Amino acid sequence: MEHLALYRKYRPKTFEDVIGQEHITHALQNQIASDKINHAYLFTGSRGVGKTSVARIFAKAVNCEHNINGSPCGQCDTCKRLENESDINIIEIDAASNNRVDDIREIREKVKFMPVGAKYKVYIIDEVHMLTDSAFNALLKTLEEPPSHVIFILATTEAHKLPATILSRCVRFDFRLVSTNELIKLLQNILDREEIEYDSDALRLIASAGEGSVRDTLSIADCIVAYSDKKITKEGVLKVLGTTDYELLLNFYELLRDKDIGGVLDFVNKIDSSGKNLSMFVKELSKHARNLLIAKSCKNPNEILNLPQETFEKFAEQAKTFDERTLISYMQTFGGAENELRYTLSPRLLLETLALCVMEGLNEQDVKKN
């Protein structure tokens, strides 16, 4: 039997299944329920947050014979037919590989034809910012005066690259990154249905690594499941992702605070010898400084950090031992060196230099001079 990736297997089928985008799904449901459909929409936001999924649900909902509060019923003949990805009434186009003016002219010719067995023909143009200037000009005419039976949904991660003439003709919806808590709940639901055991700390690490993207989170979970063999543990997640345990970050920052040069060099040696990705480690050092800054300066820090209570208490305790200016300097220095670490011939030497310089109060520019 063919294995389906988790993000494909559990792709939302109704607006209620979509997480983290209630401000959009509610508005779309209201439009459908009141039969006030626009002819062109722009869905913009980071990768993996549900733009294409919502577009597909919307395409089914506007054609559904018995929509339920604006959401597709999934039971009528039209809904069942539109489940088929080859249905001619929902046309998905990848603008990254179909970005020429001729591709758009072909669309202009085809929109004249009525939908078959449905009310609307829906064109979903993904990565629309990849269209050429001439292709945008060709699309503009169609967006200005589309046939009443056609709806365009333009999806992009880079809305700023679209011409103002295109933007002004679309109803725009901005998709948000999904919170860590919502991603954890989604993982729990999916893993329970898959009958896979898990540790709560492991799910928190996976959700955090997903960085607000549902697709990235589920792709990471797929890798962890393959490694863990029906039992997802914190240790397994750390091994697969190459990320660093909070305890190691706390220990390294103690060495920096105490200006323990020998301890820092010995720590870097152990990290490097363990085969850890040093570029990833430096990224986590920058993030740790940011987390300490939040713990030190915000009123309700753990609402932002979303850490287990025991771990948060350790963060809060360590944050008291640093001043805000020092933490900002750490963020700048470690954060600014991520790209350099990917291409340097000696990542270990660069990490050692960064660590020693921040102990001496040098900033990113001073590090580069040295």
C-alpha cells in the first residue's frame, strides 16, 4: 500500500479542520453563506500555513450543493467529484514552472468555457509572484473583467513582488504562522490516530522546529516516526533534528557569563566531536539569548516562550544573571554569523572566536575585524 506523508494524509477537508487561520476561514464562510463571492482572492503568508488547502476547500464550498454554514458538506455529488484532483472545474497552476505570457494567454482562452456540472470554475495559481511582467499584464485583463462563472485564487509567499495593479483587484487574506500550542494539539491528534506513542517534550520540540508551518511540522514528525519506530522520545527528536538540549545551552551561557575561556573551548570541542551541526548550534545560541531577554523583560514571558514550567524556571533564573544589553549583543553576534558558518572552512574556529569575543564584550563588527 502506498505510504502517504502525514501532511498529505491529514490535509484539512473543511474550513473547521484548518488550524490557526480562523480570521480567514470565518470570513470566507460568511461570504459563501451569504452568496457574496468575489471574483479574485489573494492568499499570502509563509510556506505550509494552509494557503493551498484553504483555496481547495473554498473551491469545493462555492460549488457545494448543500454547504453547511459556508463549509463543503463532503457528501453531495459535486463535493465527491471535486475530491478528484483531475476535476476540470478546479485548475491548479504552479506559476514557478508556468510563468510565461503564453501560459496566461492559454488561461484567458479557457476561462470562456462554462464549468461542467458545477457553479464555478476556480483557478488556483500558486507562487503567483513568479510570473513574468508580461504574464502579469496578460493576467490583469482577465482579473479586470472575468466571466461570472470564474474565480481566481492567487497564492504567494511574497506578496510584495506582485504589481499594485494585480493587488488592487484582489481581496487579500494574510495567513499567520501557527502557534506552537496549536501545532502540539495537531500532532497529538494525528499521532493518537496513528497509534504512535510520544513524550510531551518531544512534541514540543517538533512543534518548535516547525516554526509556525503546519507542513514543516508534519514533515519533521514523519522523519521522527521513521526513526523512532512507534515511540517518539525527546532524545530521538534531538538526534534526528541535530538540535541542542536546553541544558547544554544553559551550561554554555554559564561559561560565557563566567568568562571561563578554558571551559568554553572544551565545550566547543565536545559539541564538535559529537558531530553536531555548528551552524545550527550558533542559531540556537542566538535564540537562547532572545529567550533569556524575553524571560527578563516581558510581563508574561512563558506565554511567549511556551516552555515546560521546570525549564522556564531555569531560563528565568539564568536571565537574572545577564543584563539586557549583553543579551542583545549576544543575539546580534551569534545571529549575524549563521551564514558565515555555512561557508567557512573552519566552523569550529569561527564559533570559538565568536564565543571568546562576546565574553570580551565585542560585537559582530568587532568579530569581523578580528
